[in-house]
Amino acid sequence: MEGLRSSEWYGSEDRNGYLHRAWMRRGVPSNALSGERPQIAIANTASDLTPCNLHLDEVAESVKHGVYEAGGIPLNLPVVSLGETLVRPTAMLWRNMAAMAMEEMFRANPIDGLVLLGGCDKTIPALLMAAASVGIPAVVVPGGPMLNGTFRGRPLGCGTDVWRLSEEVRAGNLSQESFLRSESSMIRSKGHCNTMGTASTMAVMAEALGTTLPGLAGTPAADARLLEGAHESGRLAVELVQEGRTIGDVVTAGSFTNAIVALAAVGGSTNAVVHLLAIAGRLGIELSLDDFDRVGAAVPLLVNLQPAGEFLMEDLFRAGGLLAVLAQVRDLLDPTPITVTGRPLVDYLTDAPVWDETVITPRDRPLLPDAGIAVLRGNLAPRGAIVKPAAASPHLLRHRGPAVVFDSVEDLHARIDSPDLEVTAGSVLVLRGCGPMGYPGMPEVANLPLPQRLLQEGVRDMVRICDGRMSGTAYGTVVLHVAPEAAAGGLLALVQDGDIIELDVANRTLHLDVPEEEIARRRPPQTLVDGFAAPRRGWERLYVDHVQQADTGADLDFLVGATGPGVARESH
């Protein structure tokens, strides 16, 4: 059994080897534990409470067939699953917990290789963080987006159209009855969000990093080709073990360059920033906010998908998928990183045509010439904040206006529609207390609803600033991930109603125009401080005590880096 990690469990002829083998001999082939067949764990995030991942048990069956065909032994390993649409206060609170639990189970069990099944927003990042920390061979199978929904004869994008339609109700342009009727039209099939939200973005990131079969990301969940790709990924997992190709061999600094280029070209979610930073941290790769601006700023937006465009993920797959997009920007990619197949990502771009130029636009006719995430700095965000120009209103990317401040989500909901709220279309809406420490968990609340009075006047966007996140399906001129957050001593905690805030995306600045001597006299209002998270026990206490700020990925300080695949001491 020399060479396989699992031989540390099954290879000895003493009572411990006997114990490990005997308990696993429940109908498996006689040679399953002989040391000749790699043990491949299928890390499965299927859960009835994670609607986007409901179908992953079916995907796991196809993976099993591929593993068996290649000579390995497939082992279903259910792991922590996080349903973005359901868990409160936010799934981001448990991304690090899921990654830690996965890492420990990967290391504690007789596993030689991994197939990582994820879909909903935090599941793919957590799986990659865990696999990176363990360092054994791994391949990702994204669960795929749902099919296009329609309502009143037009495509209905999940997430994005929730925000759009709900604002139309508040503006008086859509009845509550019609709004609720659209609910049954939005989710047409199994799969995750069909917009370029965080789930779709992280599938794209997994492929750009080289961790999936090239061409697999974005395959609709209902498409039989997803099961075909899952089968092939099972075969590939065995090959990865046999060749000793680990996730650290695949994902290098150049892989993150390619991911950032892909993020800009597809108009991906801002949430990818905190996830990529966290994955890089687990691998010991230096990656900073500035890299997103340096690499991605001049990348053109080529994918016409909601929320930055009009189409949906099924259309992107039909038009040629990620490989067709990357072929348009091949000159911006690092040609050296390999994929899980052992071949460079760029090798797969030679024959990757675009089949529909209304969905994937040509390089010389982009939707936006400079689409990358913009990183802002200034006294309001000395450690950085981000904005997504592709989802913003061009006329607001340079703006100066008075602040209207909310100390919590509850404060926002209580006052945003008040006729007494002193607000105009030129105001800057500020929501604070929503960072990693303050909320806790950095929820997707930064795309603040606009005041009803302004909606009724026809206003559809305003500058909004928050130390939290927003859904990848959301849109608007929203400054996110302000670091340090209010709860960590950030200047955001001292902003007062009427203070002038200057946003200048072209010059990458975010500035509070208040004299320094006045700032020095201020203290955070008690209403804000009282709302900060102060857990006494459990994961929440551990999280608040150890979470890092958004500019480094919001991982826990003691989880950064990797422990490796070492086998622990015997259990009996």
C-alpha cells in the first residue's frame, strides 16, 4: 500500500488495520482496501435547506461511476452546507466554519483525493479553502445554474429581478399581487442563481483557477452534460492521485491573475474578492486588493448578463461559455498555470468560438471598456473599499453629496421611507455596523433600498456606502467592504448626517470632507455601538474574536495558511 495516504489506515496487519478495514467491508469489492485503489471522497454539500444544491446527490452518483471506472473507491462525504437564501444572520458568518470543518474531516479520514461538489454562494469558496489547507489532490464540480425563468414574456433573473421588482412595487408601478405571482416563475429548475451572481461567479472562478474540468463551469444544472462532466471528474480525481497533482500544484499566483481577468470579463460578483483573498491566504499566495485593480481595471466587460446586462447563465453556456470569453482576452492571461488536467488553461482557448455575439460581445465592441473591480482608498477607507463599475450608474461614479446615515439594518428599515427623512437624489446613503465583526458576518445588505419618495419621483440609483457586502445579483452605485469597518474603529463610525462625502472612482478615492480636528472630537454614537455583535459563546464568539477585515478576505486569523495532509495519531 506504499504511496497512498489511505494506507496509513488500511495498510497494517495489526488490530488497528483490522479494525479500519473490517468496518468498511460492507459490500465493497474485496480489493477495495488493498492499497491499489485510491480512496476518493466526494465532498457533498447537498442539503434540503440549501435549495441551490438539492440536486448534488444526483451529481455525486455520476462522480461515483467515474471513480469506479478509473479504479478508485468513491466515498460520499456530506459536509457543512450553507443556503444563502435561508440562513440568518448571513451565510458568510459560517463560511470559515464550514471550511474548518471540511478541512478537519478531509484530514482525519482515509482519503487520497477529493471531488468537491458545490453550488450555492459559500459552498465552493469553503470547499476550496478547506482543500487548499489540506493539500491533497482535488477537483471541483460546480452544481450549475438553473434554467431561465420568464414572467410576462421576458426573462426573469433570480435575485436581480427580486431587487428590481420589489422597487417597482415600492414605486407604485407594480401591484403586490403581480409581484407575488412572479415568485413561482423565477425558480424554474434545479440549480443555483441564473444571473452572474456569486454562485455563478465562484463556479467561473473555480474554472479560471484551474480546479475544474475546462468548460464545465456554467453548465446548467438540468443539462445532462453536467452529469457527463461529473463522471469525467470522478475519473480525473483518480488520475490526480496517481500522478500526485495537488491543489497547490494547480493554483498558483498566476492562477489568481487569470481569475481576476475572468471576474472582470464576465462582470462577476464583488463577493469573489473576499473569497479569492481567503483562498490565496490558505495557499500562502500573496494577493491584495490592489491586485484586483492592477490586473482587472482595464479588462473589458464582454458578457451581457444580469445584473450588468440582460441575459442569463443558460444563454452564456449556449453562447460558448467561459472558455469563449477567455479566448477574447487571452493576451491578458498568464499562460503558465495548469489546470487539474495537467495542461495549461490557455491550451483550451484555441478552439473556443463565440456562438452568439449578443451574449458574449467581441473584444473590439465591449459592453464596458474598463470593467474590473475598482478599489477605493481615502480617509473613509484607508484599507480599501470596492465598487463594481459594471453594475453602477456612470453619472454617479464621480459624486459629492451629503450623508444620510443609518446605524443598523433595523434603523434603515424603520426610517428609509419616512416622509421626515431629509434625503434627495444627490444624498449619499450610509449603512454601517454591517462588517465582519459588527453584524457579525458581513451580510448582503449594502444595496440599500432607495427611499420610496424618490422612487416615486423616478430615481433608480443613488450612491450607497456600507461596510457589508451585497448580493452578486444586485446592482447600483454601491461602495462595499469598507475597511476598517465601523466596529473595528473605522471612520465610518463617525460619519454624521449632512457630512459631505466625495466619491471619485476614476481617481480611486473615497473621502469624508470634514476637518480633522472635528473628526478628532467625535465619538461613535451609542446607538451604533449598542448594535455591534457581542456574542458570549459558540462559533459566533470565536468568529468575532478572530475574524480579519474584508481587505484580507475575512478569514479567521488562525486559519490562514495550511496544515497539510499529515496523518494524525491512531484512534485505538
